[in-house]
Amino acid sequence: EMMLKQAEVMPPIPSVVPAMPYVPQSFIPNNKTVSEVLDEFMVYHKEQVHHATYEANVSNAKHIKRHLGDKQIATLKYSDVLDMINKVAKGNEKGPASKKTVENVRSFFSQVVKFARKEKWISAEDVDIITTGIKIPKVVKEYDSNEKFHEYDEIGRLLRALKKNPRYYCIHKILLLTGMREQELFALNKKALKRDENYIQVSSAIKKQDTKKGHRAFEIGETKNKWSVRRVPAIPEVFFYFDELERYQIGSGGRAKSYIKGNGDLVVIDRAGNAVNEHTFIENYKKYVDRNAPGAYYPLNDSRHCFRTHLEKLHAIDRNTQISMGHKLGGVSNTNYRGDNDAYMEELYPYIGEMAEKINEATKNRKR
């Protein structure tokens, strides 16, 4: 009788046992912080990219750590990432950050999050939630291409200041009339100067190395991207400046030393006969201009912007200019045009010649 009473109060045994919630084995969340994920990613990242790219992303990682470092990667929300981007955009006491800086942080953060997904620390859904729709705030300092463009009178003033230094003068003139990057110029070998065909073959660039490994700061490496491997049209005046530069390098003793050190094929060398240390060159170049013409200095890379804008003002076809500068072109027709012939060089020569005349005139005409 007692057993019957107990059976009456016991709940019936269900015929089907409820299934336990399914947790996919491919995704197991953990408590890693954003800082910890960044540290692990940077170890992997360092072996995948050039040292200069790695160094740039070290800076991006610092921005992310400053604002998200203590948060767990698996619990990040869209609002957390948006808040981080907004704070980066506000900059510091000097003013808002540049648009490029914020874009770099946003892009780098996406790489880190995808890495966390591959390591199974967050889900694919989380990746979409915290990276989709993050926009650049309006508070950023907008890039103004005109800031890097200089009129002929500004160019002339700087060139007058460089006249007494043949090395600086010739290098600046070559960059102005070719639109090359200084890294590309410093990596040129003598075979790249195609005088008879009136062009320069660009296929390499100076790259910064990890000096902690005992290497020199800079070495000859790959160009910025595959479109940078190209033929750059060069009018006779450009080769004249290459010859003047070589005469200076022979006279200063650098050329003889370059043969001893195995750098005899390099077009541009330093006084010790080594490949140019770009950082040192730019620092010394700036100091020279500041001493000889205060206020006339502008970065060497501005020469590329001057090259493009002045040719545009002379009504050169922009597509031809971009091919010459090694920019990526969109569209099948443009890709085929670049790969199948060198007509863009023939079309550019007259405009480059006209630009050269205007620069020379501005260099002669000192404004009172």
C-alpha cells in the first residue's frame, strides 16, 4: 500500500528525454582578451608581410589595445568597435586623426577578428556583427590632395635652394619629371635606364628591414604592388640628370667604394658606396633645405603628386599618367591597354617635355 502511494505522487517518466542544447565543436568561445588576441596575431603577421607593413600595424595595434584591450574577444559588441573607431578619429591635443589613419585601424581590426575566427575563438556570426557597417566618423581630418601639390613657383624656389648640391638637385629633378617613388629611384640598377628607348624599367624598391636581426636598415626588395612593375617614360632631360648625378658620385668617391662593396650596379649610392638609407637621406635633405631656403621644403613624395597634377593641367590623358606612375587601373580594357603596348609613353612625352620647360622657367625666375 505504501509503494502504491509513492507511485501516485511520482511524476510520470517522459517517453522522450529532452535533448541537451547543441554546442558546435567548431566554435568554443573562450575568455581571451583583445590584447591577447592581438599579441598572437602579430607573431603570425610578422612572418607574412614586409617589415615596413608590420611596423605600421604595430601602431594600429596600439590604437586597438588602448580602447579595447581589456575586453574579451568573444563578448565584443558592435557598439564597442564603433566607440573605438570614434575615439581614434578624435585624435589627440593636436587635433583629429587623418582619415587614412582611421581607415588603417578599421582595416587592421578586421584582419585580427578574422584571425580569431580561424582560431575558433569567435563565431562567423560575431565577425559579421562587429565588423559590418563600421563607418569613418566625419570628425576626421579629410585628406586634401592639393596639400601635396605645388605650383611651379614653389617648385622653382626649392630647386634654386638645391642648386649648390648636385645630388639633391638631380634626384629631385628626376622624381619631378618621372613621377617615380623615391624608394623606386634608390633601387634602380644601371640596366634599368633604357636611354635608346626613352624609358626607365621599374622592377624593385628600397625596403625597410628589421634592424634587430642585425641587418642594414634598408635593402633592395619588391615594388609596392604588381602594378608598380612598369616602364616609366623618360625624356632626354631625365637622362641628363642621371649623368650629372653619376659625375657627382664619381667625384665624391662614392662610386669607387660601391664597386668594392658589390653595389656598382646601383644608380644611386651614398658616399660610402652603399644602397641609400631612405630615412637618413630624407632627414639630411630636409636639414639642407631648411638651412638654405627656410620654408621652401616639401616632402620628396610630393613630387609624384606634382607630376600627376601638372600633367592633368596640361590635358594629358589621366589613364596614361596613372600607368606611368604604377597605379592600379580598373576595367578589362585598361588592363589590356597597359599590358599589350607602350603607347601611353608616346602620348606622355610631349606633356612631360612641356612640364619640364615650365619647371626650368620657374627655377630661373626668382620673384622679388
